[in-house]
Amino acid sequence: MNSQQIAVGLDIGTTKIAAMIGRLDGYGKLEIIGMGQAKSLGVHRGVVTNITQTIESIKQAIQEAEQQSGLDIKSVIVGIAGQHIRSLQHSDYIIRQNSDDVIEDQDIDNLIENVHNLVMLPGEEIIHVLPQEYKVDGQAEIMEPRGMYGSRLEANFHIVVGQISSIKNIGRCVKSSDLNVADITLEPLASAEAVLSQEEKEAGVVLVDIGGGTTDIAIFKDGIIRHTAVIPFGGNVITEDIKEGCSIIEKQAELLKVKFGSAWPGENKENEIVSIPGLRGREPKEISLKNLSKIIHARVVEIIEQVYLEIKNYGYDENKKRLIAGIVLTGGGSQLKHIKQLVEFVTGMDTRIGFPNEHLASGSDEEFASPIYATTVGLVLKGLNKSNNGEISVIDPNEDQNPQIFKKEEQEIEPEEIKDEVLEEEEEAEQIEEAPNLEPKSRKGFLDNWADKFRNFLNDDL
């Protein structure tokens, strides 16, 4: 692959909207040449609830990435998730007209097209059709039927379904931001690309991506995606519980969770407290870290139990479905202190935190190796891999005739809106972080042929 080929991943999340520009270096590692993010104000649990605000956030993130890279972005790979996503298993078959000819790509395309003709619930649309394994004239457990003879071609499929309105809203936000949709990928599949090894996918592994509004699950076995699910709970509900339980504002609750939060209440002593500055001259509020951990623990256990229920629904207790590699946690919620130990305690499965650093080029900013950017890194990797396979067009900034991306003049002026927002957040963070009573002190007493069709649908109809 040309090392200058570039892909742009756009992660439209509940907490943040992130745009990442990347290319592969000479060693096949991802070199990030631009990164931008903005606070997500128009997305709730992965679903767009305010078109105008979401467009503004996308534009801010893209503009920041453009300024860092000196490139003008026109095309992005978009991640899709949200509580409207569901999955199901389905078997289908075709009868080939001439069994004397070997099975080719066209036969498999015809079989997948059959699946796309399935009647879904009102308002739903098929997003992904993922083949599991094939049968040829009754012979089962065939992973690659191409080149074989047979008259009946059959396959088991994992189908991912979403609401048409939610998908169109995301497409409209991207289109209204003067961007083209190069490809659309289910976010847990993108995260898996960034943090899972092929060995883990073969052995059997559960990816749990704990985002701000949702927790995304993807189960792999024998190198194939077997089960996906979206749980409508994420880090934001933990913050909401802290806000209600401690009677503080949301920003203070988020800072408390990140700085002092733990999923294991036994780690804190009864006499450890933290002092939160009062609002507009009010008295500071003292909060017990023990009580804080109890609030976090209750909600995290609920999320983990929902994850464990999905693992049980997959049928992991069967010998052929055993998940030897256990669970991999990623996303912003995976950074919560002691969450790994709690997941192991509740599920009894080996657990690790998934970082995307394995795919990053040496010298990359350490910030990008955080689980927070697993989905964004995965989207860029998906885009580069698909362009390498010829599935989507590739972006090459050296080619002037390519309309997707080109060199632009350097812009050193940062928009005032972004400056003001950054300064405001920094001042508030400093106020809490530098408060003299904030430190704890002692006191007594959580593929894809449809892509071309869907991309055309967005470009034509929106």
C-alpha cells in the first residue's frame, strides 16, 4: 500500500465527537497526522437527538483535525452504534443453476442479497450481513466455499439491524457538515480492529466497549464475529448517579468519578473524604469516598450483569462456544479504577484492558493509545484496510485530481468559539483540581456489501 494513502475516522459518540486522520507507515503501523474532537451535545445514548448541535460538533472536530494535518477533509469513515442496534441469527440458501461450475464471488453475493431481502420490523434496516460458516450440498463447517463444486450453497449469518431514522439522521449530520460518507462501520467492530489480536478472536473473546452513553459488545470465536449487542447504559449514567447521590453538578460528578472513583468500595476507608467547592460562594461540600465508590459500584455491577447476560445468550457454556481469551474492556469507562477486578469477580472470566497502542507507529502521542480512542483508531484502520482490499476508494493527498482530500494553506487562527470553550473548561477543572481541600483527607468518626448501497442512498437522498 502507498504509505501516503490516508483515511479519516469519525466517531459520533454520546460524550465526544472525534475525527482522526491517519496513514500507514513503512512498517504497517498507523501514523496519526491529525486529531480533533468536540463535546457531543446532540447525541443521547448513541442516537442523534439534535441535528444542529451534532453538525456543529462534527465541524469543530473536523476543523481541528484539518488544522493539525494541513489537509482538507472531504470524506470520512463513520462509526454507528446506539441503543437502536440489535442483532439476530439467520440461515439462508440458494440453488445454483449450473453445479458443474465452481462457486464464485457472484454466488456468495447472490446469497447475501437474499438475506438483504428479509422483511424487518417496521422502521428497521439491515446494516451488516456477516457470514458465519457455509454448507455446500449439506457438507457443513466450510469457511471458504469459493472454488468448490455444488448445487446448493447455504450459510449461517449474523445480521445487525438498526432503525432507518437513526441511521439517516447520522448520515444527514455528516452530509450537512460538507463531508461524504466513504464507509459506515458498526463501532464495536471498529474497536475490535484496534484492540483485539487474531489469536484472541480465534480462541474466543468478548469485547466490551464502555462508552459515554452505551456499552457495545462483540463476541468472536474461530476468528468470526458471533454475537453483537448494545446495552443502553454507559459512563454517563454513572456520572448521573453520582450527581443525584451527592447533590452536586454534573461537571463536578464527572471529575469526581475520573479522579477519585472506584468500582470496588472496599478500597476506601470510612474516614476518606473529598471537598467540592460550593457554587457561587456557598459552603464547600464534603463527600465520603466510601459512599462515592458504593454509588459507582452499584451501577457498574448492573452494566456487567447485562454484559454477562449477553454472553450467556450467546451460549458460551457450550464446548464449541467457549471463550478462552475471556473479556477485553475498552472505551472511556474501562479506565475506571478496579473495574477489571470487578468484571472478573462478577463473570469469573479472565479480563484485560484493551489499548490500541499495538497498531500505532512509534513516536505516536501517548494520548492516542488510550482506550478512549479505540473506536476512532479502529475506524481509521478499517478505512485503510478496506482501501487496501479495493472495497472503498483510497485517499492520496499527492494526487491533485483526487477530490477526497488535498493540501490546504496553513491556518494558525483558532476559532474564538473553540478557544472560549477550552478556556472555560480548563478554568473549571483548575478550580476543582487546585482546591486546597480536594485531596482525600482523614477525618474521625461499563463487511460488507451493504456499504456501497447505503453510501449511495445517503449521497442521493439526503
